Amino acid sequence: MKKVLSLTLALIMIFALCSIGVAHADNPVVKIGVFEPQSGDNGAGGKQEVLGMQYANHLTPTVDIGGTTYDVELIYADNASSNDKAPTAAQTLISSGVSLVLGSYGSGVSIAASDTFDAAGVPAIGVTCTNPQVTAGCDVYFRICFLDPFQGTVLANFAKSELGATKAYCLAKQGDDYSGGLCNYFIEAFGKDNCVYEQFPEGTSDYSTYITNAQNQGCDVFFSPVSTEAAAQIIAKADTQALGMPILAGDTWDSNVILQAAKGTNVKICVTTFYQEGADAEFDAGIKSWINSDATALANNGGNDELAAVTVMGFDAYYVALEALKAAGSTDPADVLEVLPSVTYTGVTGAIAFDDIGDAKRDSAFVKQCNTETGVWDFVSVATVG
Amino acid sequence: MDVLKTTLPYIISGISVGGQYALIAIGYTMVYGILRLINFAHGDVFMVAGLMMVYLSASLPLYLSIPLMILLTVLLGFTIERVAYKPLRSAPRMSVMISAIGVSYLLQNLALYITGGLNKNYPQIPWISDRISLFGMETSRVTVITPFLTIVLVFALVMLINHTKIGMAMRAVSRDFETSQLMGIQINRVISATFIIGTFLAAVGSILFFTNYPGVVPTSGAMPGLKAFVAAVFGGIGSIPGAVIGAFIIGIAESVIKGLDTILIVNGVISEQIGLATFSDAFTFVLLIIILVFKPTGLFGEKSTDKV
């Protein structure tokens, strides 16, 4: 009896495998790796970034490479927002034969995985990882977003001139390359003597003391470019303890997690980001109707169709990857790597071209403020440094 | 600014954190007292309680969802004991502990699967999450309520242990497992009652904790659970007053260390930041090592009358 049962199960599995094979038999497949956090501190952001790639894949599911039409398949690997899990996730992608990789949200995991990609010679395109070290020491890492030295300077200028701040409280997560790096560049631009810099350890849930610290030291701006999970808690505490100063953060906070946390509170929040919703009305309408039509996509976007800039960046990244594949004329990672530095593309977030290090040439950022009554972002200004 | 006004917010938030640790620590210490088992899954039961509240309150009004959440959490604690610990009653103690670690990971991964790893916003509970002003500082009402509620619950628990039949049975079992069985105590009932009380307190603790820090992720229970465990060891594992006092000491110390830089700067003791805030967690675990080296039984350990 047991033999019959196991035989039946085995047969079912074989048939299932065959049917998958049949479904994709018409076109050859090119694989693009999606190296993004799906869980952990940055899970929410990672999912939103993936949404953009999925939408792009939904619009353009095929690509012509060297005269042949290929089906594009996205291969996912969860780096769990954790620097020690990142190399394993990267290795998973390499083993499944991807031509190039997109991601990750969060600079730390990208830095941690860069050696793995480098050793395998698989090119990677960072979508929103803004720490300079992602591309600096690595020949295969490129990126399409601006960098933290730029973002930190923009934020520091904004704090000084627009908010009139003279003393800043900076809060980063211990051992986190993104928040720590961005805080350092902010402090550099703002002036070290006028900044109070503190770090909280992993697993912190009580942020009330940091709020009290900022108040007691007489700061007039609270800079905390930390993960959205911590952000939600900080906003809640800032409200109950009447923080009394604006909160400033980087691109990570451009997320509807922040909007939900801030709605109905009495906290002023300003962020710098890559894209302002409304800049391309046609694109906005398209992606919103797609998100609303797909229950999983809607859940991954936090339950509403408010667009995060990282989603739009994910969308552009997918097309940069397709451009690279077209230019390479082959699905071999080595060929893609060779042509990638000269790839250019004009996406929804603007023109993308790479410099010598592999960073995008970008010189402007959007500043947005959270409208705590309606729970949406209000456009403030376009910031440049120069 | 005077010393009191700058220090008070840290003390108050520390007492509140301590109260929350205390409610979890009791669960550790009671189970240890009776089964000699460190129930590693306890912190995760606390996290599951938070998640249940998130999902229940989405479809039910609060006056139904809070009791239902507590009931389900208690049921979870009871089931874990029956499924994962009871079959191992005669096995070596290490096997039960490994089973507890397994349950802990199971709960974390189930939560990861259900939530998709995303942060869930804890519902606002009216009245207790309101903002109040206390000695010129702004805080939420739950911060003030927590220590008092903790003390009331602990008092009720001590009464239960000292003056009821089940309490007497608990004391007997914690003294001598086999003899109390011979004397006709139904050991399984006593153990179940212990788990029910422990998880009930963890469920109440989760309401207080997540109202104060409103975000639930699968690893939310890990750090508070670990700190509560340290508190239980610090106070002398097996002793309820010990666990409570240990929890308050750790809560306050942690909070003050986080603000120590600021306190010292504002009061003119030092002029530059020295980065002490970074060591708030390290302090807790250094304390654990010190107490284990110099007084392995903890502050109140081995006082058999306090044992459960």
C-alpha cells in the first residue's frame, strides 16, 4: 500500500515538472536575479522595490537578444536584510544561472554580497543602495541612484537653510552601513560640533530615551535615516513625547509605512528621495491600476496604492537590465559585464548613465514633506549640490 | 536645567520597560521553578500574542479582541506544553530544552510566513495610549500604568500561590517532583496551570509592550524574552519577587545608560559625547555574567518559600 502511494506521489511530481517544462517551451529564457530583502528590517522596502521590477516584467515580458526573442524570468533570493545571509542569497542566484542581478535595497547587504558577485563575474545593478562602498571596491557592481555623500549634503543644507536648524541630533543603527554612512556624511556637511550622534543596538524597541536625549540636548532637528520598521516606532514616540522639532531622513523613509505611522500625529517629517509621485502621470496611473488588480502586490505595497520611489527605481532598473542584455547580444554574464558601463537609458526617474566607478551620474534629489492630515507626501523642492 | 528634570524621563521609561520585562520574566521563572526547564519559546509566545491582537482587532472591536487574544495565547501556551514538553517528561532535561528551542524557531518562522516578514502596526487602544503630561514631561498613559498593573498582578499571583490549593500544589511540586506525585498531586494539572498563568501574564505584557512600541515583527519577542530571562536569572531563577525586582533593575539601568551621555553633558560633568548609549544591551548581558560568576543563585535564589 505504501509503495503504491509513494509511486503515485512520485508520478504526480514528475508530471508537474513536465507541465512546467511544456509551458515555457516556446521561447528561450533569460534569467535576471532579484537580490532583495523580503523579510527582516528592510523587508517592506525590499518588497516595494521588487514591485517595480514585477510591473516592468508584466509590461515587457520578453527581450530581443542577438536576434532571438527571450522570455525574461525574474529569479528571487531573499537576503533577509542581514549582512551574513547576503552572500548565500547571492550564491543562490549565481547557481541558478542568472545573466545579471538587480538590487539590493539596503547598502549593507549589497556590500556583503559584492565579493560573491565579483568572484562569479556576474554583474549587479544596485537600485537604491546609496552607500559609496557598494561600487567603490567592486568591478561588477553598478548603480542607478544617487550616493550618500550627495544625499547627506542635500539634507544638511536643507536642515540649515530651510528648517533654520543650528544643532542636529543624528541617530543610526549600530553596524548598519546605510544609516551610519548617511549620518556621517550629514555630520560632515552640517558641522561636527553642532551634531549629537548616537547609535541604537539591533533589536531595540524602546526609542523614547533617544527622543528625550534630543530634547535634553537642545537640538532643533532630528536626523534618523534608519529602517522603516524603527521609523514607525520613532514617529509614534516623537508624537507621544511631543518631540518639538522636525524629523529628517533619507530615501528609505519615502515609504507608505511612514505615511501610515505619521497620519494623524503632530510630527513634521521631511525626506529626500528619487522620484516624486505625479512627475509622470501616465506611469503612475498604469502602475497603480496594476497594484490594485493584484492582491499580493497590494499587500506587498502596504495595503494601498501610494507609490514609493523605490518601486519606480525598481521599474527603471529592470529596463536598464534589458538594455544591457540587448547591447551584449548574449545572455552570458561576462558579455553583459563588458557592455554595462556604456549602457544608457532614460527612465521615469530621469536619465541614467554610469561613471568610471559604476555609479549613476545624478545631481538632483526631491525633497518631500509628510502631510500628516491626509497621509500623503507633499512636494517641497528639487535639491542640487553645486 | 536641574538634574531631576533631565533624569526623570529616563527613570519613568525605565520603570515602564522593567514592568513589561517583569511580566515576561514571571513566565520563565515559574516554569523553571516547577519543571527545571528554561522555556525558550516564552518570548515568542509573547510575540504571537502581539500578532494575534493585530489580526483580531482588524475584524473585531477591542472589547472582544483583547479577551479573545488573551484566551488564545493561554491556549497556545497550554498546547505547547502538552505537545512539545509533556511527551518528554521522563526524558533528560536537555531534550526538553532543545524541544523548547525548536518551538521558539517554529513560532518565529510561522510568524514570518504569515506576516511575510513585514512590520505589523499594533492597534491603538484608546485611553491607555493617550498622551498625558507628567511633571512637565510628555508621555503616554500606558507608561505610567505598566508598573502599577505589574505590581497588582504579581501581588495577586503571590496570593494565589500562598493561599490556594493549586498554589500549595505548585509549591509542593517545585520542592519535590516525585514525592508530591506520591502524595496524590496531579502533576500534569499543576504544570498546565503554571503554563496558563505564565502565558496569561505574557499576553497582558504584550498589550502593554506593543501599545508603547507599536510594531510587531517575527523577532519582536526575541530581545524582550532574552532580557526577561536575564532578569529572572538575576533575581534568582525560580523566585517570583526576584524576577520582578531583577526586571525593574534591568529596565531602569538600560534606560539610564541610553541617556547617560545626555545626562552628563546637560549637567556639565562631561563636555563631549563618549558614546555610552551603545552599551545599553551589553550592560544587561555583562550583568548576567557577573551574577552567574559571583552569585549563581541570583539575588533571591534558593529561598524555597518564594519558589513556585
